[in-house]
Amino acid sequence: MARYGNMAVAGMGVAAKVTMITGMICVGIGQGVQPLIGFCVGAKKWERFKKIMNFSIVFALLLSVAMTGICYLFTEQIVHAFLTDQTAFDFEMQFSRILLSTSFLFGLFYVLCNALQAMGAATAALVVNLSRQGIIYIPAVFIMQTLLGITGLVWAQPVADVLSLLLVALLYIFSMRKMKSKMKPATD
């Protein structure tokens, strides 16, 4: 981003902070549900596990949609809290809208990612955690910049978000299939 100037860097920095409003709340939801899921797996309470997962996925998705909507509606006000320069403001508004395009998926992503950890699928969880900001994101930065220039740099994160969500969903399904072979009816 530095090759596009200081205002682009400032705009990207603030845009990242705007999406952190949704992101950090969703990280908290995912981490909060992890001990519950881990207990259910360890105690082999599969019915309770399913109920917790269903509730957590719906709650986290609804919360992240609501938070994304609030951030989208009040982007201008949030940005003014950080920036006053009009050039940086223009970059920030554009960049925030791009980054907010997938922040409604954060809740689902973090619940599934933390569920993998709680289920004992440490390798799968590690792969997912490395993917969103590394394995998928870094190539996306180069590809998207080549295709779209400065906005491609920003679009790299939403692309990485979607691909990482698909990856975590596939790994969760795979891990659930492995666990189902061990599942017996639970008595809660």
C-alpha cells in the first residue's frame, strides 16, 4: 500500500480498525464458546454439542451481520473519529466499504475455527488460522493487486476471508464425520 502514498496507508489503517469492531466481538464469541464445545466433546455429550453449535453459529452470524450493518451505516462517523484529512478520508471510506463486504461472515468463521480447536482437530485449526492472514491472504494480495491495483490490495482480504471460511467449513465437516464414528446417544 505504501507505493500508493501515505494517505492510502492511513486510509487502509483506519479501514482495518473499522472492521475490527465486528472482528473482535466475533473473536470473543468464538473463544467464549470453545470451552463449552470442548466440555461436550470430552464428556461425549453429543446432543448438547449439537445444540451449542447450532445456537453459537446462529447467534454469531446474527451478531456479525448486525455489527457489520452498524459499521456500514456509521462508517463516516467512525472514520471522522480517526481522520480529518479529506484524501485519507476518501481512501478510508472506499476501503472500509470493501472490507465490510465480508465482515458479516466473521462470526461463523470464528465459531467454526474455535470449534475445531475444541474438537481436538489441532492441525486443521492451525491450517485455518495460518490461512486467513498468510497462506491464502499473501498470494491474494499479489494476484488482486496485479488485477485491480490499489483496490485489489484491499479486496485481497475479503477474498481471503471467503476462501478461509470455505476452508474452515470443509475442515469442520471432515472433523465432524470423524467424530460421528465415535458418537453414541448422549444423556444430558
